[in-house]
Amino acid sequence: MTDIPTFQDIQLAHKRIAAHIHRTPVLTSTGINAITGAEIFFKCENFQKVGAFKYRGATNAVLSLAENEASKGVATHSSGNHAAALALAARNRGIRSYVVMPRTAPRPKIEAVRHYGGEITFCEPTLQSREETLKAIVEKTGAYIVHPYDNFWVISGQGTAVLELLEQSPALDVVMAPVGGGGLLSGTALAAKSVNPSLKVIGCEPALADDACRSFKSGNLIPSVSPKTIADGLLTSLSERTFTIIRDRVDDILTVSEESIVRAMFLVWQRMKIIIEPSSAVPVAALLDNQGLFAGKQVGIILSGGNVDLFHLPFQEG
Amino acid sequence: MTDIPTFQDIQLAHKRIAAHIHRTPVLTSTGINAITGAEIFFKCENFQKVGAFKYRGATNAVLSLAENEASKGVATHSSGNHAAALALAARNRGIRSYVVMPRTAPRPKIEAVRHYGGEITFCEPTLQSREETLKAIVEKTGAYIVHPYDNFWVISGQGTAVLELLEQSPALDVVMAPVGGGGLLSGTALAAKSVNPSLKVIGCEPALADDACRSFKSGNLIPSVSPKTIADGLLTSLSERTFTIIRDRVDDILTVSEESIVRAMFLVWQRMKIIIEPSSAVPVAALLDNQGLFAGKQVGIILSGGNVDLFHLPFQEG
């Protein structure tokens, strides 16, 4: 299926996954509002199961499979939150999950996948090795591949976060979400523009991994070339499908520096007492760097995840 | 006033401060429930204004003063969250606040008090110097002293956290709170036992600062002698008043090691993606160390605060 989900698909996804996910809270911060001059509503997907919004899309995909599709398990290649999310979603359905991870994946990520019962196969840290290894596993097991973002059900599932946010904070003027492969941003744009066509949807991206911004501005899909950013959830490139959705429905894409990301992450930790990963700090950084755009507005920010290595934090005393 | 607050005093305190404080959320964690075998409800006072429950008591005290008592400002000596809480509560009433802090207080704490408009006088890091400096300020300014815990209104205000918790999670079997000077624990016990006399109230204390536990077990107030614990909010000793309340109404006091505190703090950060300070981790540690006592029970834990120095965390990779 290479289709684009409709609003109804996202509503059905929410019904399908509602009993399995956390309806995450929306938090506000008087202090950060005062700094930015905006009124910000933080949708805390860092509190989602497995610590990231990815659990929405993975759960929707696993629950959407027909019995004969699901029976041989699911498979993916990912070094990040999608792998853990798929492993837990599969375990909850009682099916197996096969995860291809690069040998170089951080230990906490490997442990998370194992913790949720994912069966890991290590590969070389190249896209070619990932894809070949995944292909071999699927040939052997017959498992169903659930791509981290170029997947109809995954995009539909990611769109459910903003559905909830708009129920929890109905008067938003703007919604901001990070963009890597575009699953979250495209699901967000599909859902948000259906609820309220005048709601602005802004994608936020590290300047050092700005393929979505360059694709959006040029109108042509430009893949990422060796991106290198602290926002490790945003290293992937858009697919044709996520690019099409974003091009047609997103209002703008802003990019931010690595320094801005770390500063925004620190601000949220310090003022809000919540743990967000660098990818989540990207929209916060975009807001802090572009205050003129958001002053006086009600802004929703999807805090995409909270999985960080607590032994190696990027904060520098200054 | 050296009285002991009644339940009505705590209810009135809640009415008085409700518009000024955050009604903090109660979070749960499937992962920590699985580890402990209990069903835990975390009352997130780390999300309270100034990052700690102390804002409840300070606000109640400042708002309870008559106009002539309040007009010359308020004063306290504190190196911790009470100082910031009193400064903000005073600013919100439009009165001055004078805070005596030891020269050695950590920079983030000094900055917090300044940030909220408190006027700081530094003293030597001894109780004698603190008290003499405070006395001199009060003689000069006529400010009203608001003690961090040995104060009728402060105790009443701290009791409002568990009032909310019992509205949010009405079926609790046990409530756990840390104990330092005893303001939070005595307010908690007064409120909790009034709502439900069969609800167990457990105080939790670092073994290296176990004056409350020793006082409780012996029946006599035993002050702390040079306590040294990472839980920097729990260094103070009980007062006669907080001791009396705790002796008569608390069911038990459990002590925990420094290692247990750091382990519990790490677990909450990692699994719940929220930032708690070491003092908040003390009840979590007591639960983890005494699982037999709590298995199958609904346990409320008051997470007292979230003010930590993010540049100097105690976590060790192992």
C-alpha cells in the first residue's frame, strides 16, 4: 500500500490503538511562555510507551495486519525508537519481531529492543548492509516488514498524537513537530489540517540534516547526505510518500543549529523537569530562534521522545 | 502560633492557595509497577512552581499574614527550595523577601532566589551564623519570619499535596513522603489520616540523616548531628511540633542507603522521563528496598521536587 492516509484512517488508527497507548499529558510552563512570548502546549510523547511517539505507528501497523500476515512476525531495520516500539507492539500481539541493527548502535537502544523481546540481527552500519540483512531475514522467516515511516499504518498512527493534542488544547494557532523521515510530520499535517485547515503546521529540522527543508523549498525530493546531528532520531531522509504529504500540507520547515538544540533541551529539562531527547528539542529551538513568528500565539509542540543516554549528556557548564 | 493544624486548616489552605499553585499531575509507570509488584501513583511536585512542594507552604504562609504583618516583608534562612518558594510567594503578594543563605550554597539555588526577587544576605555556613544574621535583618526591617517547616501555615500548606493526590487516586492503601524537618510528612499525615484513618503513612529518610527515624522509634526528639547525604533537602532536624505530629500519626519511618537513593533516582529518570531531585527518590528507594511491604498495594508517593544541578549528576555507568 503506497496510499496516503485520509483523516478517517487516522481516526480509525486512534480507535485501534487507544487501549494500548498512553494518552500522554499536555504540559505548559509559565517560565518558557515568559521567555518566548508565546503560549506553548507540550504534548509529552516522551511519556509514551517505549519513551517515544513511535509506539503509536508501530502499534497501529501490528494491529492492522491480517492474521495470516501477522503470524510469521514483523521485521524492520532501525537503530532507534521504532525498533523498540515494534518489538513491544509485536509482543503485545503475541507475534515475533526481527530487528536489524547496526553493530554500532548505542547500548541502551540495543538493550531496549532486547527488553521488549525483539530478536536482533546485527549488520554493518551502512544502508546496504541493513537492507540486505533485512531481506535475508524476511526470506527465511516470512516476517512482514514494517518500515519506520514509509508505511501507511505507521503514518496514520503517528497522526494520532496531534488528534489528542487538539482535543486537549483546542485553540492552537500552530503545531510544530520535528522531521526526520517524515512519519510524524506527515501524520501530524494530515490530521491537523483536517481538524482545522487554518492551523499552521511547521516542521523543524537540524541544519546539519536539512534534507526535508531543502526538499520542501525546492519542490524536489533531495535525500540526506551523511547528516551528522545530536538529534539522532532525525538522521533519515524523507520518502516519496512523506515528501508528497509534507510538500502539500506543511506550511514551513525551519532549521536550527546544534547549539540551539542543546540550549533548548537544557531549558526544557531545567524549567519543566522532564527528560526529552535532542530530537524533541528541535521544535523548541526553532521557536526560541524565531520568536517573532510565534509571539502571542498558542503553539502546540510534539515532544517526540525521551530516550537519552543519562551517562553522556550534552550539557556544558558555562 | 505553635498549634497543630486541623484538617479544616489544611482544607482552608488549599482554598487559599489553589489559584496560585499548580495542581500537579499524578503519573504512573507500568515498568516500575512491574519491578515493584505495587501500583504506584506519583504525585509530581517536581512540576510545582519553583520545582518543589515548598511553594505550597510558603504561599499559604504569605497569603495568611494580615496586612500589617505582611507589609514589612518576610524573611527566612534556607539554602534550599523554601528560600525560592518564599521569594516567589512574596513577590506575588507584592511584598519584599529577605533570605539568609550560607556563602557555600550552590550557585543554582542562589540564582533561583535572585530570579524570584529575594534579597539575599550571605552568612557563614553554621546554624549560629544563620540565626544571628536572620535576627539582625528582622530587627532592621521588621520582616515576618517564615520558618521552612516549624510553622503552622507552612505545615497546613504542605498537607495540600496529599489532599489533591487522594482526589486524583482515591483508593490508595499507603502514602509515602520523604522527611527532613518534617513539614511535608506532618502535613501529609494530618491530611491523609483525616481523609482515611486506615490509610498508612510512611516517612522515608536517608540512613545518613536518620534523626526522624531515631526520634520516632525512641519516642524522644533526637536532633540530627552532622548529617551528610546526597538528599540535600533532608538535612534538617524535626522540630518539637513536627515530631509530635509524626509520632502520633505516622505509621512507620524507613531509612535507605545513599546507593539506593541514586539507584531509585536513576530508575525514575530512565523509566518515567521526569527529573526528580535526590530527596524525591528517597521514598522510591524505600519502596524498592522493602517490596514485601507494598506488594499488591496502591501506593502514593509524593515526589517532593526536581531541582538538581544538571551539570553534576550522581549517575555512574556500571
